[in-house]
Amino acid sequence: MRKQILCVFILIIPLIGYSQDNFSAKFFGFSFHPDGDVNANNMPTKVDRNGVLVVNLGMYFGYENFVYKDKLSVKTAIAFYSDCGGLFSGLIHVGFRGLILEYEKFSINGGLGPTFIYRRSWYSKFDDYVNSGFYSGNETDFWQYKFLWYGGELEFNYKLNNSLDFSTTFIPGYPKLLELSFGVRYRFKKIPKVN
């Protein structure tokens, strides 16, 4: 686990200083389990009894640096939230993103890259917890975690003015989990390059 965390931080550190093109802050939002979840009884904020829709309370922050025009970027993101069981969780993501569609004030971006997801171990709180095999970690570990080389997202943006967008992020982890967050994206003014 330490090697995976170190790998993500090595990728993030050089980008943080250069990520000035936009900043996102979002309410981290909702989780969808399309087939329900075997641990639904342990989800205090579930909307239905099978745990298909669960409210997660938390925040998502992202920095994005465009490396090719306004079409291709590198994004770093971090989120802290209460997971479906009401325990502390988070994620760290670094990835490439591309513009998929732009029409007047609306745009869609898609991204792909390594993602590290962690949470307080459910073994510590729930006696009837059933491990689905998604997270690593056992009964004696303080944390459960998952490292994905292919973590992705879709971001939908609507321009409110010259520098601020309403922004929604959709993280497709089908078939186990789909996540949705809402917030704003602030676009920094472009600084002309000096030759």
C-alpha cells in the first residue's frame, strides 16, 4: 500500500505547482450501486433499503493544467468524504483529460488515470460486514484501499460567466459503484507567454 501511495504522490507533486488553469470545488454527493449492495444494512444514509442510492457527505477538489490548447490537460484531484457506511474515506487521482464536446456554454470532458481510494475499515465498525473483494485490507487493518491504474471521470460544465462554471462530475465504476458530485469550476485568466 505504501508503494502505491508513494507512486500517486510522485505523480502529483510536479503538477501541483503548474496546475493553474482551473480549480474545482464540489460537494461529493451521491453513490449509486446499480444492483444494490450486500452491506445495505450498514449504510445509514441510503435512500432505499437495498442501498442503490446513498448520500455521501464530503468535498472534492481538483486542479487542472492544460498542456495542449484547451483540449488536453493533466488533472489532479483529491476528495474527502463520508462513505456509504458513514466512515471517513477519500481518493487521490492524477490523469489526462480531453475535451469531448463543446457547444456554446456547455462542455463535456473525459479523463483517465491512476486513482487511489481509501476508507476506514468496515471490519472495525460492522460485525456483519461482507467483503465484496473490491477493497484490500483485512480484519486487523485500520484502512481498506484500492489502487486503480484506470480510474476515470466524466465532467459536465456549464459556463455561468467568464471565469466560473457549474460543474458536475460522474465517476463510472460500473458495475459496483457510480458516483456523482456537484460544484463549481473556476478558470484562471490565461497569462500570455513571453518570448
